[in-house]
Amino acid sequence: MQALVAGCDAERPGNIGVECEMDKLEAGRAILTDMMGSEFMERRDARRNSFNATIQDYSDEVCFGTVWSRPGLDRKTRSMLNVAMLTALHRPAQLRTHVESAIKNGCTLEEIREIILHAAVYAGLPSSVEGFKVAEEVLRQHGMME
């Protein structure tokens, strides 16, 4: 799975913290697969077309291959930040996906509840109410709620 990237220089400014043994796109896909599972990736790949391929590759390479692969924050912490930010931005579709990955990255029901409640103070009640609805659906699907 690991391949040496031609011309990858860990000392180059854009590659700070990057593991050069794996292409960033490949690394991003590996992280995303690990977080979301192979079924998620199969469904995502099945929706891939000439229009959305560019944004999928951008997400894989930049979001996951560059940012999520950096040292300094573990995946659970990154997931917690995403739940807070997506709640604040009122992005229910993306929040749903990131609550799922937060669970897979070790977040508990209590932590997810507290993150969304905390966001209410800074992002507003309407965004957090929607965040609670989305998170509750995901938590029920994962058998974490009655």
C-alpha cells in the first residue's frame, strides 16, 4: 500500500509533517477509508463522475492527505473540532458524516452532546438544535441511544 512518492521532500515547506512514503491522495483515501469504512468509500466511488471527481480528489488530497495526516492532533480531537464547526456552520449533511467518523474515532455520546451544547453558546441555539437532531439520528443508528 505504501509507495515512495517521486520528488517528495519532507523538508519542503509545503510538506511539513507529511509522510512521503505515500502519495497525499492515496494517504487521504486510506485515512478516509479507515474512518468511514470501505462501504462508505464504495458508495462514494459509485457516485464519482467527471463533474464531482475534482472535489472528491481535493477532499482526499488536501483535507485528509494533508491536514488529517499531520501530527499535532489525534483523530478524535479533529473529529470533535469538526462536529463543533459543522454545527456552528449549520451544515447538517456534513455533520451527519462527521458524527459518524467521530464515533469511529472514539467520541462518546456524552462528548458529542457536550460539543454540540457548547456550540450553542457561541454559534446560536438554532444551529445546535439542528445539530442535536442530526447527532441523535446517527447515535440511534449506531445503537448508542434507545
